[in-house]
Amino acid sequence: MSVLDLGIDLGTANIIITVGKSGAILNEPTVIAFDKNTESVIAFGQEAYKMIGRAPEHIAVIKPLRDGVISNNDMAQELIRLCILKVIGKRLINPRIVMCVPSGITAVERKAVVESAVSAGARTVYLIEEPVAALLGAGEDIMKPFGRMVVDIGGGTSDIAVTSLGGIVAANSVKKAGNAFNASIQRYFEEEHRLLIGERMAEEAKISCANMFWPSEEKTGVISGRSLVSGLPARMEISEADICAAITDDVDDIIAAIRTVFEMTPPELVGDIYDHGMVLTGGGALLRGLDMYITREFGVKCFVANDPLGCVARGTHMAFRVRDRLRNGFEKASVSRL
Ligand SMILES: Nc1ncnc2c1ncn2[C@@H]1O[C@H](COP(=O)(O)OP(=O)(O)O)[C@@H](O)[C@H]1O
Ligand SMILES: [Mg+2]
């Protein structure tokens, strides 16, 4: 039976699968839709994402990895299995898989994730720590005796780590990332402007109208929802300053988490980071002006990796090449199936 090498980034917001040098071949929102009447999965990924907030009573649209932990184990397993099968297609192939799972998941959940990969035909499953994958995917050489710092801002968590010689020296994680930004934006308009908006509307506002460094007061965006005053549909013009006001507290929680990692890191490595700068990965890295906000906060250069949304996925695949050289962060989770 032939062998295929797959890299899987099981993110709380997106699941990305990479094959060989060709890069991502599957990139779907981590969402699954379940029909309670027929007790069957009716959609996953992009198709299920479109149903969020729009599904009738009997259809549950589930984000099984909400907030960096597995909130629905069965659905998480099913989603992983479906994604792997979509990639493999009808080929009789037993892939080798390097998988990156959120840092907050428990040993039991990790085992469940590995099992679902095995049930989709995986021959071997390796797990890799997210910061190691993120740095590899960002093109950083993490094998040298040199400090590297990464801040990966995903959907559920922001993970910060310092590596040297292929291993993690200090790390921290906070449950403040893309989802929390969206929730804060929803809360802000509800409290300040008595306007109830949906999660996807908040997401759009964040992407089109954020600026953490130089927020302008000019009204450049529009949001719509339901007015809490009249109970009727309403729309409102918004500015970068609105979004900045809504999410600054969350961003400052991430700043505090970065500070803790600096405090845990040996001085020699802090010096390296000072010289080299720190790298931002994950979708949250695209928040406009965040790199400069962090740079101003620490006086250390902070730069956004090339294609930050794809870093972890790229890194999982690159990890096949260096797997025997990684000191920790790469644990063999399951050996060959018979
Ligand atoms: N241009 C953007 N500006 C701000 N946030 C963004 C942007 N693009 C994507 N995001 C956010 O990035 C998050 C997803 O990042 P990702 O790294 O895929 O997360 P995960 O690894 O948890 O799946 C989402 O919360 C999304 O809202
Ligand atoms: Mg991620």
C-alpha cells in the first residue's frame, strides 16, 4: 500500500491539510452541521460555516473546538475524519500524518484526535507543538542555539513561545484571540450603541475596519443588526476607533501573556530575540497595526510572517524532514496499524 505524507493544522477556526511540496490542499472552517432528526452530519467546513446563525431548530451547527479546547469530542473526531477522507478520496492510501493540535487540549482529547486520524486510514500519526510548527512554517531556523519567539494568534487562543535548539524554552497561552475579539466587538455595539450584531458581522468589521496602531475616527465601515431601542433592523457607520476601543482590552491581555514569557526566558535568549525580533503568526496576526502595537509595547521588533494563516500548516508538513532532530514538541503518538 502506498504512503502519503499529510500535515494537518487542526485549528479552532480553520483546519488546513498540506500534502508534499504542493502546500495546502484543504482549508476549511472548523465547523460541522448535524441534523438532529436524522442523526447525521449534513455538511462540514465552508458549507457548514454558511449555516451559522441561519439554521432551523433541528440542525446544530457546531464549532467543535471552540476556545482552544475540544467542546464536542464526537463532532471533532468526525470532522477530522471527513477532512482526511476528502483529501485521500477513493485512493487506497495509508497516510503518515503530522498533526498540530491546540495547546490547551487534554491528553484524553489528544488521543481522541489521533484515533480519528487512524480511523480515516492514517498509518502513523505524529503530534507537533503549535509554536514549533508556526516557527518552521514562518521560515525560521529553529535548530540553532539561538532564541526565537513566536506569537500565534488563532481563533480560540494566542500561544506564545520561545524556542532554541528545536525545543521550547518558555511558553504561555491565553484564551484571547480572534473569537474573543469578535465577542468583544458584539458587546461593544450592544453596550455603547444598543445595536445587536451577529458573530459574522463582527468578524467582517474586525477584518475591514481594525487598526490597533493609528485608529482613525473617520467612519469608513458599516454594520447592520437589530436595534435594541426600536427592535427593528438598523445599520450604523463605524470607524477604526470603534473597533480599537472594542478589542484593546483583549489585545492587552495578549501583551501581558507575552510579558510573562519574556520573564521566564533566560537572558541570553532574550538578547537573541531583541536582535532578531519576534514573529507573529495565525489569522490574528493580520489585525491591522498589531505588529506595531507590540513593537511599541516591548521595544522589540515584531513582524508578521509571510502568509500567517498558513504557517502552522506549512510547518506541520516541513516537520517530516526534521522530525528526528526536534528535541521536544514532537511526540510519536501512535505507531503503525496492523
Ligand atoms: N484580516 C484579518 N484581520 C484580523 N483577524 C483575522 C483576519 N483574517 C483572519 N482573522 C482571524 O484569524 C482567526 C483564525 O486564525 P487561524 O490561525 O486560522 O486560527 P486557528 O489556528 O485557531 O484555526 C479568526 O478568528 C479570524 O477572525
Ligand atoms: Mg492555529
